[in-house]
Amino acid sequence: MENLEMHAPIALFTYNRPWHTQQTVEALLNNAEASDSDLIIFSDGAKEGVSWEKVDEVRQYLKTIEGFKSVRISERQENFGLARSIIVGVTDVVNEYGRVIVLEDDLVTSPYFLKYMNDALNLYENDERVISVHGYNYPIEEPLPDAFFIKGADCLGWATWKRGWGLFESDGRKLLNQLKQRDMFKRFDLFGAYDYSGMLRGQIAGKNQSWAVRWYASALLQNKLTLYPGKTLVQHMGSDGSGTHCGDDNGMGLFDASISMFPVDISAIPVKEDHDALMAFSRFLRQVSHLGLVKRVKRKLGRMVRR
């Protein structure tokens, strides 16, 4: 098998949260593979009429980062916004390197996150059935395999190849029309567990800028698979009121899971959708909604996929 020792570049997207950015970077440095990984940072500019103080504070910290194979910082002079920043940045990196690991400045990772990502990127590099690798998983209590595949794509600590990102469709209207023509709304919405189709309609109407819902729809319509770990390797810190789309978490710790401190064995996973895991996702989202937290669950999920 080729390229077993190849380490993908890490694209990190930052804005104006110095403490969060530092937590993300320090967690990455706890990965043994960090010293063999190029870190490419995209620092977004301040919004019009908003102070540059915190953006500049982040940039001062970025200049102190050491411990990676290399560190490259791209400082935007304007505010791209998260969706444009992700789309442009990921495109640039995969065009240069052929693959990428993607993180935002509110994600803390396991010491085995980079190993899992690179193992999967190398193993499935030439498998057209697989579009991406994902690091986060819901805190589902029912047993799941160490790793498994689900159709679609996701947004909380992920990786892909140039061939995978090449399937990304930025036109939400085209995606919505294809979902309608192929009668796929039920599957797209995880069998009624969450209104992703409503979010896609919101993106088309300009109510949100979500790149993630378009990435998910693009992958699902292409019948592509994403690899997930049975236990999460990523924790999301962005519900503390500091994020662009985040308000008070309102007790939504139901989505927080302890990060796995064990490596993930991906050597013998059937390359097909795990229906049991898919239904476990659906049941989890339904269960938390039924705890009298429907509106808050929708807000939390919206913040996670509105990225």
C-alpha cells in the first residue's frame, strides 16, 4: 500500500477568539504527528464596523506557534465570512497538496485525531466510494463500531482529497432541486430527526451561509461515504457565546462527549453505509429533541451545521 507515511496538511480557520484558537492549537500539538504536519492558517479579517482588536490578538498568537513541520499564515485583509473562507481555503490547499485536514478555531482534538485522519486519508485515497473522514461523533450511548461509514459529509474536524472536494456543489438551489427530483428529503433529514432541507432552503434564501449543509447534500447526492469514529475525537467549544453563529449554550451539553484517548483501528471496516449507526444518529437526535428541548436542540444543530 502506497503513501502510508504521508501526512496531510492541516487547514485551520480562525477569526477573533484568541483563547479558543490557543486551545485548538495546543490540542493538535499533543498529537505525535503534529511535527510531521504542515499547518496552514487562514485568519479572517474583521467585519465592517467591528474592532480589529481581537483579530490582531489572534494574529499575534499565531506568529508564536511552533512544533509543526511548518506554519504558514494567510491574513485576510477583509472579512470573508466562515463559508467563503472555508470554501476558498480548502480549495487552495487541496489544489496544492491533494488532500487536507480541516479544523476551525473552536475544536479541541484527541491526541489520536491526526493518526486517525492520516490513516484514513492514506487507506481510502483511491477509493472513489469514500468522500471524506470525520472526527466528531454524537455522545450516543448505544454501542457503535470503532469506526463506520455513513453516506454524506460532515463539518466538525474533517478531511478530504482533491477528488472528494471536487464534488462540492456551491449552488444550493441545484442541490435542492436534485433532492426533490430524486425524492431524497426523508433521507437528507435523517428520517425526520433534523430539518436539513429547511436549512438548505434558508441558505438559498440568504438566511444563512452554511457551506456544511451544501457539503452534506453534495456528498449524499453523489452516494458517497464518510468515515466516522465510534467515539468522538473532537469536542466542539463554540457554544459558549463566542462564535459567529453561537449564543448561550442553554444547557446543550447533551452534544458534548468525552474525547477518546485511544487510537482508532480502521483496518477492517466494510466500505458501505452502516445502517445501524445511521439509525443510531437519527434516534439520538430524536431523543434529545423529546426531552423538552426541541427549540434548543434545533439551535444547537443549526449552529453546528450553519458553519
